[in-house]
Amino acid sequence: MEAAAEPQPDPLAALLAATAAGDRAAFRRLYDATAPKLLGVALRLLHHRATAEDALQDADTSEQAAAAASVPVGTAKAWVRRGAERMRARLYA
């Protein structure tokens, strides 16, 4: 019987932790890594690329503030999902 493989570290976790500590360069890398997924969410909701890009730009600022305000809870993927949900809530507010 083979030993269970060790879980792979979340590649975004270090960026998320650095962002929470106020590292703006880490946030930029985190944003670059997650923006395509968030843009996809915005496009599905808005059906217009320019408007979706504007929504993502607005989310950029608030997500950086949210990440820097406290130590994130959960995985980086969960953080991206929460960001998408916050973006969706702002779009339909």
C-alpha cells in the first residue's frame, strides 16, 4: 500500500498572506493570477466586456483593502470566491 501523497500547498496562499500584511506587490501578483476568473464572472453577469472590466477594476480596490484589513481565513480559492460574491453583490445593489 502506497503512502498518501502530501497535499500540495495552495500556490496563492503565500501571496494572500503577504497581501494581508500590506505587501502591494504581492496583491498585484494575486490580482494578476485571479483577475481572469473574476472577469469571467463579471462577463457572465453583465454580458458586456467594457462594463465587466470596469466592475473588475472597482473590485480591485475593495479586494485589496479587504485583504489588507485582516488575516484572511481559508484558502486563496475561497478568497477569490468571496471576491466574486462581493463583486456580484455590488453589481446588483
